[in-house]
Amino acid sequence: MDALDRKLIAALRRDSRISLSDLATTLGIARATARARIEKLLTNGDIQGFTVLTREDVAQSPVRGLMMLKIEGAGTDRIIHRLTGFPQVLAVHTTNGNWDLIVEIGTDTLEALDRILFEIRRLGGVTSSETNLLLSTRKAARAR
């Protein structure tokens, strides 16, 4: 992937519905070049697909947070398995640094968020946690 491909992807992230003509104009390339680059990125797997984020997707979980977890010992796989069973858990990310996992959580109320945080903290092997509320999302790379 070269600099032009990265610019093309950035433009599609800003507006995935942009016309090929407008995309080409924005990037200063021919329309055929834009189409060929997109097809190449799709074929190579650099672009995995396109998605739509609807109002309902966001409205279902208006209260969202990121919960960082520290896990004791070798229990990470077991805890990930348990976390993915909670409908409020939108994603589970492994990470490096101080925290072992970052869990994206979405609920309809603060009270529901409090309940799921309490349940997650009670999982055997979770030694500490920190949670931050997401106040707004200015750019979503993909649907949750």
C-alpha cells in the first residue's frame, strides 16, 4: 500500500458514499485510477468491506464506555470468552501496556452500564479495572 492508497482510504473513511468522480477529483487522479485502486485494495484484502451505521445502531447503546481490565495469570482466554457472552459488550480488544484488555460496552442507561461493570469486575481473574465514558464519536472507522 502506497501513499495514494492511504489517501484513498482516508477519503473513503470520511465519506464512503463519495462518487468515483468526486473521489478522483479530491485525490487529483483519473476516475479509472480511483476505481482500479479500490478494486486492488478489495482484492488484496486491505479493504475488508463497507458498512452502514444507522441511527438505530447508535440509539440502541446511547451510553457507551471503554473498560480497561488487568487480568491475573493465564485467565485471559477464559475471560474473553465470558465477556463475549454479555450482550452489552460490543468488542473486546487485547492490548499491551498497563491493561490486558479493553472492552467496549454499550447500554441504554447509566444504571445498566453500572450493572454490567459490576458483573465484569466480579469475573474471577479480573484484578483491576478502569472505565471511561464515551461522550461523543467524531469518527467511526466501522460499525460497532
